Amino acid sequence: MSPDYEARARMSDQEQAPPGIDPKTPSVARMYDYYLGGKDNFAADREAAEKVMQVLPDVRHVARENRAFLGRAVRFLAERGIRQFIDIGTGLPTGKNVHQVALETAPDSRIVYIDNDPIVLVHARALLADNPQTLVVEGDLHDPKSLTEHPELRTHIDFEKPFAIILCAIMHFVADDEEATSIITHLRDTLPPGGALVISHGFRGDLDEEAIARAEEIYSHTKGALKVRDRGTISEYFTGLDLVEPGVVHVGAWRPEHDLEEDPAAPGVLGGVGILR
């Protein structure tokens, strides 16, 4: 256990959760915040995250690579002309959020963040209160139709013009394979010509079954679940779309700023961007 974690754990008695937040049940959003070095997490989140890090030692590095992939993908799409972004399962605000990258590249961009974690919503709304181009909506990924038909989202996003749907590091928390496919199919079918789908997803690679089972067991104590999948399954999520080169690859190898040689069998997170012609 790291010294930083132990110091934070000793402070757990002083932690105060906002109303409606259960600090004793680990949250996948707050665990991810901890991986990224954030401070918006509680002792239960840090304890669960540390257990995951014992099973998957590279998880912190992979989380940072995933965040960097998100920024590169948004910048690529904004440079291509997309001006509308829907980020589902946005997580806690951290450096270079979707709206920051999009607005830096294209100041007329419009962004919607969707999440159902109360602490995520509190932080996001406080951060974006004075930003009229960015909207925060409460919604549940397990009911994708309610997301795409949300009246506030429909007011903010013009579904007749190209927009991007972003599902970064969220679909591996939908454990049922059929449900995951159904969710993505519905969201993908809402895209107009020129629209885009951005996905990053936990990849099992050559990880042994015992490690996978242990990670899944740890996440079973959160309000979510964990299901890492193979490359073929993740690639199928882009069915009907034109994959942007280099296709579905480890997130660190997707249009990196510096040359990076990918180990195709290494476990981690795969990412890709697909565009509807």
C-alpha cells in the first residue's frame, strides 16, 4: 500500500460527503479519479482502487493514457469539423476535459456531459455553471433511449447535424454482453452522416483468468460491475462506421504524439473512432 494512500486513509474519519453521497460504497468514477491522481475520492474508493492496482499494476498508467486518448480523439474530430459532443459517463472533471479540448479547437462547439453519479453531477455543474455552451445532464446508460430523447439534450444538440458520442472507459462497466451491444447499437443508430462514435474499453489481452476474476470481484462491490472484453468484440461496436486509422488499438497507440510500438496482446484499454458516411 502506498504511503500516499495510507495518509489519506487515516484522514477518512474527517471526510465529509455531500448530501445523497454514500462515501462507504466505492464509486467507479471516484476510483478513476484516484487512478488519475485526483482528490475527489473517499477512503472506500482508495481502498478498492489500491486492491485493483495490486491485481493490475499498470492501471494508473492506462487510466492516464485513456485520458490522453480522449483528448486526441476530440481534437481530431473538432479539426475535422464536428461541433457537437455528447460525453456519456463523463466521470469527475480533471485536466483537459472534453469541453476544454473542443472549445480550444473550435470555439463554437457545444458539449453535453451525461452521468448518473451524484458527486460527478455536483462537481460538473459547479465547474460549468457559467459556460452556456456546455450542459450537464443526469442520465443512466442502461436506458440509452432516455438519454437520446432527453429534452435538455435535444435542445442543446441538433441531431440533424454531425455530432460525436463519446463512451470512454464506461462500457466495460456494463457486464451483460447483449445489453452492451444493444446500448451501443441504439446510440450508433442516432448518428447522422458525418457523426462519430468514440469508444475506449477494457481489454483482456493475455491477462490470466484469475486476475480477471479478482478485478471483477473488486468492482462487484461498487455500484457498477466490470467486464473486460476481447479485441473482436470491441471492434464490432463500430459496425457500419468507417474506422479512423489506426483502427481499434491500445489507447496509447491511437494517433500518439510520439511513435509508440503496440503490443497487441497486452491487457489494457483499446480505443477507436468510427465515422458514419
